[in-house]
Amino acid sequence: MDQYKLEIKEEDVDVYLEQKQSDTEQQDPSLTEQNRSISGIKEEQQDPSLTEQDRSISGAEEEQQDRDHAGSTDQQEHRERKALRLYLRQQCSQAFTTPPEPYSCEQCGKAFSRQGNLRAHQRVHTGEKPYSCEQCGKAFSHPGHLQVHRRIHTGEKPYSCEQCGNVFSQQSTLRVHRRIHTGEKPYSCEQCGKVFSRHSHLRTHQRVHTGEKPYSCEQCGKAFSHPGHLQVHRRIHTGEKPYSCEQCGNVFSQQSTLRVHRRIHTGEKPYSCEQCGKVFSRHSHLRTHQRVHTGEKPHSCEQCGKAFSHHSVLLTHKRIHTGEKPYLCEQCGKAFSQHSTLRVHKRYHTGEKPYSCVQCGKAFSRHHHLQTHQRVHTGEKPSFM
């Protein structure tokens, strides 16, 4: 761009000076080469008494005068070139830094340098979408958007990442992807300073501060801050479970739940306690475990004030006050407040005794029954409060 602008300036200077010189010669024809030559011949004819030496001296003086005149002319031209170059630089600078925007939108006042850009912008207000896809009929306000959309049908992905080889249908998507490699996070939250690689992620995050939940369920009215959360929630009503485990066939409504479930098969436990080293397959289980060390009990009963480290334990406790027994035995109809109690009860019907004594082999249906039995071998006597 700078080189191009410099060439324009030099050409304009030359044209300007040539025009100026031409104008000067037209005003004073005696300065032309032909007139100067004729003038010299006439002078010699008018004074034939001049000796060869005089003519030689006279010629030397004329040459010196010509050199002096040429020097002053060169200086004048240099000054003119410098002045004109400065003028053109100012004009070009104004032209490139502050381009005129003569086309403005009557509805919002936004200005544009081209009428075509204004026309395209006005479709924001009118809702006009003159460009439609031949395959699916979807319409767009801009031809460039249609061109990008067509790649959905063709599968074309012309933009590839130089670092990992991933390919994309849009250049903007590649630009965002590159931030994975660079670690760039240009969007920051003004309230808490958290940074994000995508503007959409920042907008979603800001709802944490504003409490905005613009996405609501049509069936139950529950609202969400993110459309993805609403989509997952809807599966409660539809019963849809699109994610299935390849090993056991269990199905799940969320991909994250399937990911956690797979750890049952792999034995993976990526979350470890820094204090005792115990490992867990879920981060929520680690958080609950850490309360053993901290003594934290954030869940308290509104009726009796008793506090618990885990929310599910509080829910079970509340059934003492409500008398609720949601777990029913299919064989005898007996009801229980805890699922674990029902599981133990069922062993009376099945005869299952999973806890056996290592020393004598006797088996029991409950773990605490085994512990009581083992005192026979150890001679330990239970302490009574």
C-alpha cells in the first residue's frame, strides 16, 4: 500500500512540473532552445568587430551564467517537488485514514463507504433474504453466507489447521480453533476477570452474574442459561437416551454421564485426594470425600438442625420427619425409607449371604452381623455405652 502511494506521488510531481515548465515556455517563448540559438547567431551578426578571444571570454561567461541559472532552476525545482510531495502526502493520508462514508442507514444511522454495503445492511431491518439454497431452500441475506452454507451439502472444508491438520468449512471457525494451540483467550469478563477463547462462551458466562435464563422448557417452564442445557433437560420429558455404552448396552441422556459410566469398565479413577491419596471416578465424589478431612457439613435439616456432609444423606434423614418410605419390596410389600435397606431386606427372600467369616466360613446377609460373629474368634467383648 505504501509503495503504491509513493509511486502516485512521484508521478504526480513529474506531471505537475512538466505542466509548469510547459506553461512557462508558452508565456516566454524566448526561453526555448531554438530561440536561444537564434539569439546567439543574431548577436554575432550585430557585432562583427568582436575578436576570437572576446568571443571566447564571452562564451565562458555565458556558460557560467547558464550554470548559475541551471543551479537556481534545480534548486527551485527541488523546492517545488518537496512542497508538492508534502501536499500530496497529506492528501493521500486523509484519503486512506478517513475514508468518506456518504451512505448512511435511515433507520439506525450506521454509515458505509459503498452503496452496496448499505443495501446489504438494510436487510437486517427488512428481514429480506434474497439468496436461497437450491438443495434445502434455506435463505440468506448475504451471498457469502449462502456460499458457506452450501459446504454443508458438499462436505467441502477448504480451511485446514497448520498444526494439527483439522479442516473446517469456515475461515472464522479455523481462526477460533487456532486458539486451542496458541492458548489465546481474547474475551474477558469485566466482573470477575475470567477469560474465554470465544465470544459466545463469554456471553453464556455473563449470565452467571446477571442470572439471566432465556431458554425455557415448553412443558414444565424450567429455565436455563444455555440452550444445550435445555436440550438435555427436554430428554426428561421425552425419555430420549441417545448415548449407549458399547460394553454393557446401558443408555444415557447425556454424553457426560456415559463418559463417567465407562470408568466402571475401565476402572479409571482420575480424581485423587491430596490428603489421603484415595481416588475416585467422579469429581463430585472427591468433593464429598474431602469433607471427611475438613469436617464440613453444608447440608442441614430445617426441622431438627442436624447437619450432613452429603445432600443425599440429608434427603434420607428428612424421611424420619415425613415418614416417607418410597422403596417397596415386590415380594412382601414392606416399605423402606432407604434403598440400601431394601437391598439388605431382599436377601431374606433370596437367601443371599455375601459376607463370610475368613476363619470358619460362616456366612451372613449383613456386614455388621459378620463383625459381631468375628468376636467369637477374637474374644473381643463389645463395649456398651
